[in-house]
Amino acid sequence: MSQRQNDNRSQEIAVVGSPEFTTGFRLAGVRRFENVPDDEKPEDLDGAVTNVLEDDGVGIVVMHDDDMEHLSRSVRGEVETSVEPVVITIGTSGAGGGGLREQIKRAIGIDLMDEDADADPTET
Amino acid sequence: MAKDVKPTRKELMQIEDRIELSERGHGTLEKKRDGLIMEFMDILDKAQDVRGDLADDYEAAQTKINMARAMEGDVAVRGAAAALQEHPEITTESKNIMGVVVPQIESSRVSKDLGQRGYGIMGTSARIDEAAEAYEDLLESIILAAEVETAMKKMLTEIETTKRRVNALEFKLLPELYENQDYIEQKLEEQEREEIFRLKKIKEKKEQEEKEARQAEADTGSTGEVDAEQATAGGVPGGD
């Protein structure tokens, strides 16, 4: 049912966020990063994200969950649907992108990522 | 819609062909949609596991880097981060699942040993090494999550498209075709009934005409006989 083919394209991982967020990834060797201090996020985060999204050398973009709130509607939509590069948001919630969840609801018809649905109904 | 269709036998045959094709396409698309959903469910299970691991790895990495910052200072951590020489790279292979091309991401130079990191062993402490290692593990999880989430996004787009096509066939195209088929069949039946009625009327009219002609002929015949009789009965006066 599945076939494989090699694209032979070497790409990098990019990180966008506050300097505290990006430092750890730089420690792991990530060199493509966009530092946006917390107080500048409302103005500058859109531009930083757009820069990395338009960079063909970037295959994966890493962002913090909370930073999604600072993005404008259009950039946020782009982040949620982008496949090349794919944007991975991480945070303490571990829920993943809200856009993906919405897309699942739309395509399948039910919220498969609903954590309450998996929980034991007898639990209170 | 049905009013735009010409009620002819040829049009009916064309519509029947289209119905057959649409029904076959509808069945195939339904199977494709169901197959994609099943494949997607497998990926979703994997994605939920990967997401859980990612959250754990992020928390562990944060704890390690916060510890390093507290013990060594932010400047030392940033200094070590700026000294890195080996950079992780990813290469993408593609895999085809039921016509959907999903990526398979291979990574290189993500996990490194102390010597490969480039910031030197003497100048930094074990806490920075631990933080670097934790972030390398986090990167591995991120790469896995990227692969799975890209596959999910692509499959969801395909599922949505297929679902739209199935619905368009089921609720728009096929009902319209059935409606047109019924309309043409009704019209053709009506035309047939009209034709039969017309033929009947013509037949009746012909029979009536024939009957009238016969009657007229009979009438003409009987009138001639009466005249002849009258002529015979009257005779020639003074003929005796």
C-alpha cells in the first residue's frame, strides 16, 4: 500500500521564540534561530516566523505553544497548515496544534484528540 | 435542473451511462475514504504517543537547562550554545500511502558526544552537558513529531477532499441524474401514451369515415332502388 522514494534534500531545524527558549536548542546544535524577546513579540514575531517559513533550507520550525497567541490571524493560519516546513509547537500542555485538532474535527467529523473522550467516564 | 434536459431516448441513455459511472466512482471514493481514515487512525495513535514523549522531553530539557543556568549562569550557557560547530540536519524521503505522499525524515548529527559538541570539556560543566544532551533528545522527539504531524496534515487534507467528492456525488450529482432520468422516463412514457391515444383516435376516425362512407353508399343505393320502383309503378300513361 505504500511506496518510498528518496528526495535527497538536506534541511535544517529552525527555532523561533524568546532567547530563553532558543538557547537550549542552540546548545543542541541548532544554528537557524530567530530571537524575539517577550516584550517585542506582538510586533516582531510575525516577521520572524514568516522569515523561517519562507526559507527553503528549513524543514522543521520549532515554536512554543504560548507564542501562537502573539501571531496574527493570517500567519497563525499559515503556521497551522504549513507542511513544508512543518511547524512543531511545544509546551507543557502537550496538546499539539489547535489547527490540527480543528482539521481532524472537520475531516473525520469527531474530535479524536479530545482527552476527555479517552478518560474513564466513571472517574469524577 | 430537470427542465434543462431534452426528453429524448439518446439523452436518457447518456444519463444512464453517467449514473453508472458516478455510482462506480462513488463506491471507489468511499472505499478510498475509509482506507485513508483507517491509515489515519494508526498514525493518530502514534502521534499521541509522540506528543506525550515530546512534552516529557521538553519538561526534562527545561529542568536541565534551568539547573545549568542556576549553577553556571546564563552567560556560560549562552557561550556554550554559541560555540557549537556540529549542526543537526534532516533529509526527507517520501512514502506513498494510498496516493498521499508523506515524508519520512532522517536526521543526522543530532546526538553528539562531548568531543563533537565543540565547546570544550574544560571550560564547561557537566550541567551544561546534561542540558545539551536533554535538548538533543528533545530534537529527536521533535523530528519524529514533525514526520508524524506532516503525515497527519497531508492525510487529513486528502480525507477532506475525498469526503467532499463523495458527498458531492451522493448528495448533488447522483440525485440530479436520478431526477433527470425520472423526468425523461416520465416524458417518454407520456409521449408514448399520447402516441397510442393519437393512433386510437385516427383509427376511430378512419373507422367512422368508413362507416359513414358505407352508410352513404347504402343510402345512395336504396334511393336509386326507390326511384326505379316509382318509375316502374307509375308506368307510361296510356300505355295499355
